[in-house]
Amino acid sequence: MAEVRNSINAGEMAQRFMELVMMQAQQAAMFLGRIPNPQTNQPETNLPYARMFIDMLEMLQDKTRGNLSNEETQMLTGVLADLRLAFVQASSNAPTETASQPTPEPIAETTSESVKTADQPEPESRKRFTKSYGA
């Protein structure tokens, strides 16, 4: 009975792994302009986000090396190859770095009125997200 349960669990885990890979690949494809954004129904290109999802898949490939079935390995390798090619194509179609970066806003002179104190909350656009893993 335990063997049957383990084989079902292994099959479910393989399915979940493939779903995880496909979800990450879809996000990367969306940011490469291959899939329209579901909110706007328009394709968009955001190469840093696409690179982040491709990097996650590469990390997953490295960390699971030797622990995947042939089918899982082939699927992950194929997805990564397709995404890398799409990234290179999107990069070559993107405008040059200097033209695509927004121009920085001039730095305002600081006065005693513009200096924030600890009890004043930061405006919504200035809030930063930090993640703590504990001490």
C-alpha cells in the first residue's frame, strides 16, 4: 500500500514540477512580448523581468540536476533553450540602452522643510520593500 501511495505522490510531484516550470516560462514569455499581458491584452517587453524568470529556471535546473526524470529534464532544457533564444531576439529588437532608460530627475536642493523626520511617513512612491529572513 505504501508503494502505491509513493508512486502516486511521485506522479503528482512530477506534474507539479512541470506546472511550476510552465508558469515561470509563461511569465518570461509575457515579459518577452510573446504572450499578451492579461490585464491590458497587449504584448509588452520588459527584459529585466524576463531575465529574472529565465534565471530562476536556470537555478531550478542547476539545483535539481540528477534528481529529475528524463521527461522533466528534457522539458526544462527545451523551455530554457526557447526562452534564451527569445530573449536574444527581444534584446536585439530593443532600443539601445541609453535611449530606453528614462532621464533622471534633477536633484532638488535640500532645505530644512524638505528633510523628512522619522515620524513622517514616506510618500507611497518612496516606500521600499524589504525582506527579512530573521537573525
